[in-house]
Amino acid sequence: MTRSIPAQQDGADLPDPGDPAFWTLPRGRRLAAFAQLRALDAPVLCGRGTGREFWALVRHADVAGASRRAGDFRSAPGVTTPEPAAWAKALFGNSMVNLDGAEHAALRRIVARSFTPRLLAAAEDNVREVARRAVDDLTAGRLPDGTDFVRAVASRVPFEVICDLMGIPAGMRASVAARVDQASESVGVRRGLRIPGRGLRALAHLRLATARLARERRRRPADDLVSALVAADVEGRGLTSRELGAFFSLLLVAGVETTRNAMAHGLALLTEHPDQRALLEEDFDRYADGAMEEIVRHSTPIIQFRRTVATECDLGGHIFRPGEKTVLFYASANRDERVFDDPDAFDITRSPNPHLGYGGGGPHHCLGAHLARQEMKALFRELLSRPGGLRAAGPPELVDSSFDNRVRALRLARDAR
């Protein structure tokens, strides 16, 4: 058991994901840097001298291990950088992703039980219908070549699905969409790893809108998720107004943003690898599930989350001490050569594919993973089954971010047929 060397110490010229300049490098160079860190015998301490030092967990085994050992590696006080301010949590409510133990389990249990079989069945039918409408608009010629796939389709599908699931009225949706965009656009790089910026204001407006809708559903229940959650009672416990607001902010921002990025990366990858696209088109039902998993592994929409060490513990032969920060780099774990053969290749037949794109397991495994898979599968079924050969006109335009693999825009083209 060892204490590991810090980045740049003892003459070692090591990449430092704690340096904001690291996140302005082209994505290929960042992935190569993570491969260099994975080759070391132990984690490195990054961000030295910034006041935001952390141990970088870059191997698949370490990221999965820390994820499953929530008692040693805690999500509180926050999983993002910077951590949410105490006043913001007090005012707006604390997101479920920042909670641990019994408090987290109680909230997750309430939410999970609100997704009734009837609600889930309706959502599954709705996912297919939303995907069909979105692609209809493309193939009917209403959107010309050069159209931004992110705005026209990849953002639209998960947003409409979640709004329908929640029961957000049509008159509220334009405002809610604008707030979701503001919250997610604020994830950038400047003097640190992540900028909440105007995202806090956007989240505040989202939670106010949720509170208004919750009051309406208490008076007039409907067959939607908001109605189920305001009426939830699990062992005498329901959701407070702030908990409800925090959950819906998480569902709207995380649920829309991560899925839209996976969809955009997916179309770009299938365009870049025509052999894989041909395979999927040839037998969609056979290859679709594997293709969706490989899209998430290869693109890894969420790059990292952080944890705070609660007790002195050993992970992979390294001793961590209470109060230290660790960062779980899913983007690196999903390219770990110890787990994935030819990890940089895009292979929709890859099996097994134990990627960590929905988290590394444990209590914080993504609650919306099943819905995200349904949305992606429905969309690509529609895209690949229509005449016209919809494809990416070029590489995606990416946003420099240490937090998510965000696609700003992806232009569309059609094959000449």
C-alpha cells in the first residue's frame, strides 16, 4: 500500500486534469493523456497549488470500486467542481446526486416507486411517437441540409419525452427549454474545472416552475410523474417542495443533456464508421442494444464526478485519507485497455461491454439509464429506416468542458440517392 506521487513531481512530466488548460486540448490528446495516467502504478495528485487538489481515478477497476464503496467515497458535499454552495442547497434544495446513505436511499426509493408500471408503459409508447415525429420533420424536407441535428432532433426528443412524462403543460415548455439550455451551457472552463455561472439562476427558475406545477397537481391530479410524486408516501415519507424541485431540475437538465449528447455523438460515430452503420441498418434488432451501449462507452457523455473520502481506506493498493478529494474519470475508465480490447475502436458488436457511462454501479447508478436507452434506440431506429441517408455533414462541434462531453452543434446532410 502506497501514497502516490503528485503530478509533475520528481521530474515526471505527467498530464494534469486539474489544470484548466488540459480541457482546452483536443479530445484525442486528452484521451491519450488519460492512457498515460492509466499506465502508472498508482493514482496521481492533480491540481496542485490550486486549492482544489484531487486524486485522479482513471482505471476502470478504481472508478467502479469507488462508486460501489459509497461509505468510503462519499458524494457529499457535492459531486461537481466547484461543489454547490451551502446557501444554494439551503435555498433551492440539494440534488439527490450529492446525498449519501439513508437520506439518499429514502429519496431514491420514493422516486423509483413513483415510476409505476402504467406510467412506464405509457412512457415507452410515447418515446417511439416522439422519435417518429422528430424524424418525420427531417425526412419530410421541412429541415434543409446543414440543419443542426442537436437543436432539431437530439435536444427535442429527450426534452419532449421528459416533459410528457412529468406532465409539463405546452404553455410552459418554451420557458422550461430555455432554462435547461442556460443551465447546461454554463458548464465550461475558466480558472477552474467547471463554471456554474448563470446556471444557478436557471435552476432557480426551473424549481419555481416545478413548485407551481406541483401545487396545481395537488389540487388537480393527472396521470403523470408530478402527480405521482406529490402524492408519494413511502413508509410515511414524501417529498418536500425543495426535494421535488431539486429532483425535477436534475431530471430536466441531466436527463435532457446527457441523452442529447449521446444521440449527437452516436450519429457522428455512425457517419464516421460506415461499416458499423451498414451492420446496424442490415439487422437493427440484432445489433441495436449493443450499438447503444457502444455509443455511450465511446462518447461517455458525463466525463467525471468527484467524491470525498470519508474514512482512511485502501483502493487498488493506494491509501486515501479522510477529507481528500477524488475524481472518477468515466471517460478514462471506458478506454481502459485492461477491460476493453482495442478501446479506441468503435465496435457495435463489442461483447461484453461493461462500460461505466451510466456510473460505476453502487447506489448512485443512473436512475434514468433505462429511459435513455429507450430514447436512443427509438431515435436511431427511425433515422436508419428512412430513405435519404441522413448523416453528419462533418465532425461535431464540441464544447470545452471538464464535466460533460457536450456537442454544441452537429450539421446534417443527406446522401445523394
